[in-house]
Amino acid sequence: MAKITYIEFGGTEHAVEVEPGQTLMQGARDNNIPGIAADCGGACICGTCHVYVAPAWRARLATRTEIETATIEFASDVQPHSRLACQIKITEDLDGLIVNLPESQ
């Protein structure tokens, strides 16, 4: 299991265990993390699982695919460290990952 910390826009932290092989979005959904709508269920077509990846973790993630880059353009307040949680596959190497949630999806 990997411990993942999701931080809501207002600062509330949710540290949960996520099974390797799941996506960051599935971990949020399965643990009832507020702020990740995941309307498309992980198909990378809606952008409602937008997160900001903490700087120390960016290099450990695979780069954005073309479809993720195209989809994230429709999210609110996109930053250089924005990612879609449905596109981040959890591995043991991501134990301790911290992501922040935008004000709205």
C-alpha cells in the first residue's frame, strides 16, 4: 500500500492508503475524498479529477500523455504542476505522495 495525502483547497488533509495498481483518482473515490468529482470514471475525458502534484513528486511521475494534456486544458486554474488523477497509476515508489486539490473542478 502507498500512503497518499490529498489536501483540499481549504487545507484539510486526508492521508489514506491506496493499493498499488489503482489510480490516484480511484484512491480518492474509494476513500471519499471531497473535491475530486471524477465524472467520467477515469476515462480522461472530463478533467474533474484535476490535482496539483507537489514539486518534490513531479519527477517521479510519468509525463502527461497527449490526451491528458488536451483534457486538462478544460480544467479550472491549470498550473504547470497540474495533472489528472485518473492518469497517475499508484506504485510503491509513490508512497508519501502529496497532491493538492484546486478550488473547484
